[in-house]
Amino acid sequence: MGKGVLTAICATLASSVAVAERSDINLRQGVTDISEQVYGLHMTIFYICVVIGVVVFGAMLYAMIFHRKSKGAKPANFHESVKVEVAWTIVPFLILVGMAIPAAKTLIAMEDTSEADVTVLVTGSQWKWHYKYMDHDVDFYSLMATQPEQIANKFDKGENYLLEVDRPLVIPTGQKVRFLITSDDVIHSWWVPDFAVKKDANPGFINEAWTKVNEPGIYRGQCAELCGKDHGFMPVVVIAKEPAEYQRWLAEEEAKQLKAKEEEQKLLAMNMEMDELMDVGKQVYQSACAACHMPNGEGLPGVFPALKGSDIAINDMQKHIDIVVNGVSGTSMQAFGKQLSLKELAAVITYERNAWGNNTGETVQAKDVNALITGN
């Protein structure tokens, strides 16, 4: 019987630990040495606060029960007592010092980005993240991949609802990765709870953070700054791979992006047919433009201008290309010049000039877009 009881107690404790590890209430322990330090600091401060609360409220409760007026207790008179004043000054000071020492050590460690093995430039844009590996010719945008039908409650929501992307950031395990964090437009905040990394992305400034992941895995986060209407649709996904696997991925990605650039150069010497431009353009429009300008091109009156029947989309081709490539300063119209390929830019502009009854009959080619970008 005793052994059975002991086994039951151990099982209960193990279950409690498992629940605590996946709790949505407490701070998570994370997967890095720094995140474990942060968690340890958090729990230390928490227990100190618990002890203070028990002592203070215990003393109050004791006084109310055993020194109440109905028992004939007489209030003590210690007005301007030097001992009491010294005690309630020294004791809180010592408690604060005891909290400050481990907190300062953790904060200093969190800010030490020196001697990094990998450096990644993280740029926030409404509403996506751009990653650039500073030591390699690799960069890409990472967009939310949750289906619109899930957001509209037409499909059941997946396990990682609003926390999945088309292209996650990939980093090596066991190596120090430095993040240079900035923004193209408004203030964002790059946050991965398992790394204990949360840094604001401010336009015109670069903030630094770092991590060193111990175990391979997929780690998810979000933009933690209210950055606009699609703030909730700006997830962060990081895949940590073993160093050898990471190097293979990096080499493949470099080769893939080099090939894409070579194909773009070939595209400058040829003209695409209207049907191909319209097919590609429709796909790009649905993924990148329809959220604001609506699938029917009618926009949202007073918020996002209509493209259907627009003077720019029907008449002024050069201005149309310029707006799509460079965006419009001071508005929600972001620059797509770095986000889309020359083929995609040419296709979506062609689509906008010929869809919904615009019917200009004009095609925009990759060389037209490139001419505006390069000024040649």
C-alpha cells in the first residue's frame, strides 16, 4: 500500500510538472540558456513576492485576530520610533538589492551580442518580416500562411492558427545568432518567447538581440507591437537545424536565389504573352493586394482607393509602375519592389490594368519595371 501511494504521488508530481511546462499562465522556460536564466529570475522574484505577501498579510491577520478591541487590546504607541523607521527602510533596501543583482547579471547577458557566429538582419514591414543573412547572399520575405478561409471561419482553425508562415527563418543550433532588428515603416516588435527575445523594430534604428538554441525544433512567435490593421497576422517562425543540416540548407538557398536572379536577367530580353501575365498577375494580386483593394478591385471607400476604373490604372502606366514598386509615402501602400520578382511585378501591374473592365490591352514587361528601378 505504501509503495502504491508513493507511486501515485510521484505520478501526480510528474503530471504537475508537465502541466507547468506547457502552462499558458506562467512564463515559459524556453530552449536557450538565456531563456532559462530569465525563467529562473522570474520565479525567484515571484517567490520573494510570495514570502513578502505571506509575512505582511499574516502579520495583519494575526493582529486583527489576537489584538482586536473586543479582546481589550490597547494600541501600541511608537510614533516617530527610530527603530521602526530604520527597519522599514533597511529591509526593503536589502530585498531590492537581492533582486537587482541577479536581474543585472541576466540583463547584461541578454545584451551581449559580441562574437556571433551568424548575423541576420530582421526587417519588419506591414505586415511581414524580411530576413537577410549578412554573411551570405540569402534574403527573403516571410508571410503568414494561415488560410483566409480559417480566418473567415469557413474552415476549421489549424493547430498553429495565425502562427504559420510560407518561409521560416532557419538558424543553426549550438551557435550564437545575432539579430539586427529594424523596420521599413512603423514600429514592430520581433518576439520569440522560447528564445526570451523581444525587441522593437524601429524605422531608422537598429536594435540588437541574440540567441543560442540548444535543441533542433520549430519555434513560433509574433509581432508584439500594435502595428496596424493586420498586426495579428504577422507571425514569426524559426526553425533550428543541426549545423551540418543548416549549412546544406544555406547552400541550397544561395544556389536557388542565384538561379532566380539569372532567370530574371534572361526575362529582360523577352516579352511575356498577355495570358501568362494575367494568370500570374491574378495570383500575385490575390495574395498581395486583394486584402486592401478587394478581390473585385473596388477598394474600401475612404480607406483604400479602387483600382477598377482608376485613372492611374487605365492611363498613366509609368506612375502605376512607380506606385507598385516604390509605394506611396505616408499611406498604407507599401513598396513591393523588393518583395516581388520582376516577373511578378510586371504581371500584377498588367492584371490591374486589364481586370474588372479596365481592359487597356496593354502589357507591362519585366524590362519596363527594371527600367524604372534602375533608371535606365
